[in-house]
Amino acid sequence: MEIAHLKKSTIVCQVVILILISIGYSGVAFGFKDTSAGDYITQKPVANNVYIYDKAGILDDIKESTGRYLEKFKTDYAVAAVIVTLPVLPPTHTIESLAAELFSNWQIGKNTGGRGILLLLTDKEKLIKIEVSYELEDVFTDIFCGYIEDKQLRAYFLSDQLEIGLVAVLEEIEQRAQIKHSERYSLTDIDQLDQELLSGGAGAKRRLTDYQEEKISRVGQAYPAGRTPDDAWQTLIRSWQHKVRDPNLGVYTEITRLAYRDFTNLPDSRYEEDVLTYKNKPYEIIHNDTYAVIFFGKKKGWENAPFLFCQKNGGWQFNIVHQRKYVRMGKNPHWGVERSSHAYGDLLARCPYWMNQDIPLEGDDIYRIGDDHRLAQEIRKLESAYEEDPDDFRTVLQLGKLYTITSLSPKKRIAFLKKAKKLSPGNPEPYKYLGIVHLDAFYQFQSAIKEMSAYVAQRPDDVFGHNYLGYLYYCEQLYHKAIREFNRAIELKPDNCYAFAKLSRTYAQLYLISYRFDPRRIFYRNKAVGMFAKASATATPEPRRIKWLEQYLAKNGILDG
């Protein structure tokens, strides 16, 4: 049931973070000195521009992107939000008293007009507490805080999927911050929003902080693959109506079934919300013989992002891999579809486009629908082998690789690849796939650059490494480093449409940011046009990529006509 969780959790894990790409990274520090409980309760460990204090070490994989998000959040809404994780709750405190004391002693919000938020988590007990300042209490009510803890965090925390829940919580918090920042609301408005949360989500008679391990009934055969794309879509909605937690539904591809193992403990409110959103929502089906898109129109709002299906073995199934890879959410209400050469490209032509993930994958690193069954079988075998011998390098590496290719649990794929790197530090493959994951899952460009630089150092003749590292540098506006990598990729593979196209964009960016009287400006423009010509003249050009590049150059006055 991760679908609006494609929209409001897992994909958010990749997505909320997309808003960070538009800003520069100011070097926010993360983590703090390992002091005694008394020390860190009494006094904030480091400077005011630090937003994450991960003493429990459970946010290592998303610190870069989440820190950027909180920095942007403070700039946009004048609210200081701080996340603190502890390995264990001190015996002298309850989670409530500790949150209150930390909030007070650290003076969270002091420099933002008294507007502050603290999210406190303890790893051993899996406890969560959101503390807000008095200035925010009219919008960040007790009902709201309890609701998002239950709906977004608790189940994910207990099922070791904290990153997904955490980013989704940040999205919920931002929506309320937008209301507060607008100053166009009344207490009646907020009360109505809270009542909608209770009646439409968590349920008025349910304690919002309760959590129960859900019992999974094996009912997959009752939700078969669809005879048509519309039949499959309606089956998916029916599974939400019935709050089906069985991951082995017939309407899922086999990889989708593996992905849904991580979401068997979602609270009822998540299913109820999706039914309310989609049951009566008008839609159009765009499809060919193999792929289908449930299209709600080119409208803003995360709930209008499309759903992707495919036909396998005579039936239509929900395709979570391509959904995760291609459908992206920006700052709510913006969403888009990755602009790259993929199987759904023509079907999604009417959707807004997103250009912040263009990994130049090759060969068996590309997930294909026809490989779904084989890959699922291989993953299951490797998981069994891992249980028997968790220190076998080949097993660990292959699991990390396949989890990456199929977009399975970001946390687990990173864990496998980090372990593989530890088991065999001299092997370049873990660095390669970690470089892919950091962008694919969390948009962590600096982390991806670090891993890919290590990979390229060990595999200097690999075209993919230079293409991808060049792209990462381009996204971080390190244009001259990007040029160096793309040129090296072309030396290794002259028929390299990707590198020529990216070089054209890189020179175009240098042209656009250069001072009007900079003598290099004409050079940059000519190089941008020249690289476009070379991309178009390659023996194996990518028509979509060349078309989009041509439009970009023309729009910016670089390409005539």
C-alpha cells in the first residue's frame, strides 16, 4: 500500500528531498560530541546552524539530504526544526519530560521569533515525541502531532524503515508550516483540519499513539492481475479498501511483492486516506500493449501524480520499480516524471518533467519488466543464502546490487553495500552501487560523488563511472570538473550521446552564469552548440535526449531557430 506512499512516503524519501536541489549546500554539520546525558540535556552541543543530532546513529544514510531540507525549511518559514536521536531513554526521564527539557535548555527557536520544533526519537524503546513552541501550538496542535507520529513514524520506526517515515513527517510538518506562514487561518480552520484527521484517518476512537503488530492474512488470490489496466487499478483500490497487508497480491509484479514486505504494518489511516483520495477520482488510461499509466491530468498536487502498470503473463500488474524510478515529487504540490529514455516515456509525455535524476545506467544495471520474475527468484535465493552466511562477500554484494537495480528498501540496500565494502575494501563494485543509491533513493549528491570518485579511482577505464561522475558534478554546479569527466568518457567511448549532450548543457550553464563582458562567454556558447551537434551526429543517438536538449538551448537563446 505504498502508493500514495509512492507519493507520501517511499517516494517522498526520494522526493521531499528534491526541494533541496535548488539551493546550495552551506556546510551544515551533523552529529555531536558523545557526552553524558546530563551534558546534552543541559546544553546544546554545537552551534545554532546544526539541525540533526543523531546520537543513536540511525540517520547516517539521510543526514545530507535531511539537513538540507531543514535548512531550507528554516529559510522559507522562519521555523527552526531540530531532530535528536538517542540510543536509549535516560532512566531519569520520560520521553515527554526529556523533550520538554531539551527544548527549553537548547532554546530551540530562539533565533526564529520563538518558532521551534523538536523531533525526539529513542532507538531502543522506539519512542517518538514532537515538541513545539508556544508560538506554533495554534497550528501544530496535539491532535496533529499525535496523528503524524502514528500515521507516518511509529510503524516505520518499528519496522526499521525510519527514513521513509521521517521524510513523510517532514512533509506533513511543512504543510502546517505553510498555513502558519500565510497567517490566513482561524482557530476554526485548524479545528476543522484536526477533525478531518480524526474522522478520515486515524479514527476518533483509536488512541493515536497505540501501535499493534498487524496480522497478515494470505489473500493474494482475491486480488489478481487485471484483465485490463482499468481492472488492475480498481483491484488496487479494492485492496486499500479492505486494508490488505498481504504483500503477495496477484495485482503486484513479483518485485512489487518483495517491496511490500516492508509495509505490512502500516496503520489503517494510510489505507483510509488513499481510498478517500483515489476511489472517486477521475482518471484516464494511457497504454500500449505492455505498459499503462493511470493519468489524473497535468495538475499540481501530489495526489495527481500517475500510477504505472505493466502487462506480464497475460495480466496487468502494478509496477513499483518504475514507479519509484520515474515518478518524482518536489516541494508539494509539484511533481514530475524523470526525463530520460525509458519505457513509459511516450505514455507520460503530457506529464510535467523532472530533470534531477539522469543516471546513465547500462546493461544489467537497468531493470526491465521481462526480468522481473528472474530477479525476484534470485533475490529470494540470495536472501536465504545471506541468512546462512551473512559474511559471504559475493552474496552481500549481489544483494546490494539487486536491491539497487529493483529499488527495494533504501536502508537495506545501503546496509548491504556498506557491509560489502567493509568485507572487501579493495573491490570497486560496492562504491559504484552506493554512488547510485545515494542519488536514486535520497538525492544526496555529495555522498554520491564521494562513492563514485572512489569507484573511478579503481576503475579509471569505465565509461559509466566518468559519465555518472560528470553528471553529479554538473548537478552540484562544479562545471569544470564535470567537463573533465565527460571528456574522459568520450575518450573511452567516442559514440557517447549522453556525454556530448551533458557537455552541451554544462557549457550552456557556464554561458548563462558568466558575466556579460567575460571573454569566455562566446567560447562557452560555441562549445554548447558544438557539443549539441556532436550528440546529434553520434552513431547511436538518443532522439528524446537530443530533442529536449535542442529545446533547452533554443529557450535560452543559445541555439538559433
